Amino acid sequence: MRRGFKTAAKKLALEVRGELELSAYDVLDPYGLAKLYGIRICPIDALRASGTSAESLKYFMKHRPQVFDAAVVPAGNGCFIIENVVHALTRRRATISHEMAHIVLEHEFTATLVNSDGCRTVKSDIEDEATWLGGELLIPYEAALAAARAGKTDAEVAEEYNVSVRLAAMRMNASGARTVAERERRYRRR
């Protein structure tokens, strides 16, 4: 990630949430964000109507769903998102937030690689930025810090923000919220 990106992402996430009239503590609907930005979300099984083979869809939806979550697809002057709808809603919400982060950050569409792990852009720093901003959109730093101060578990944060426990843990720990809350507690005990 670019130097200073995480700090900039905190501010940007709050600005984007403001466009949806949400505070840092409200639950973000990534599908509503896509609608606000005029981005159509296409379920992967709808690709059958445009000629995608049943075998391909079966591969991504039944045999190897873990290799494909979603992707931003350029279309003329715009884009749309293809979403694998077989995943749990918490995972899909994180995925759409990640894809919308690409759009918000105005990442260029570059060549993609398809491998056994799924689709990845050639530049991992772009994926890292989208992952970070996607998480910041779902659980902003301020919300993570408030949860850490309240002593909430990852499971409680996940339930409150309708995300997976794994994503909640990442936001609570990688954001530094728990570290800051613990330092505050130690300082008060002096």
C-alpha cells in the first residue's frame, strides 16, 4: 500500500458513508453503496442468459466456489460487478465492499490472472488497498475503537456490523483499535 494510505482511507470511508447519510457507527449496506454509484450487481448465475456455459457456472458455484467471489467488469464507459451468490451473506457484503472500494479509489482495470486461488489483479498493492478500504467502509476505525473500548468480542462486532467474525477480527486488530483501547485502560490505571 502507498505510504499514508490507511490514514487517507479512514477519511475517505467516512466521506463515502456520509454520501449514504451514515455515521461511523451505522451499518453500511454495500449494495446500497453500489446503487448510489450506479453500479449494477449481476449474480453469477445470470451470466447464463448471456451465453456462459452451464459447466462454467457449475464450476464456480458448486465445485470450486472459493476461487471466485466477485469482480468489477468494465463495460463501455462504466462497469458492473459480477457476484458469486453461493457464499454466505457476510462474505458477499465484504466482497461487494471490496469491489466498491476499487471503484471509489478509481483503480484502473488491468490484466487479471485466473489461478487456483481465483481472480487477482497483477498488482497486489491495489488489492491490498481495496481490501483495507472495503473493511474501513464496513467497520470504520471510530467504530472499531468504540467497540474495543466497550470490550466487545470479535463475534459481537461481527453481529453488530453484519460481517464475518474473521473480518471483524481483522478490523479490530489490524486497525489498532484494540491496542489503543488497551493503552488507554493502562493509562487510566496509573
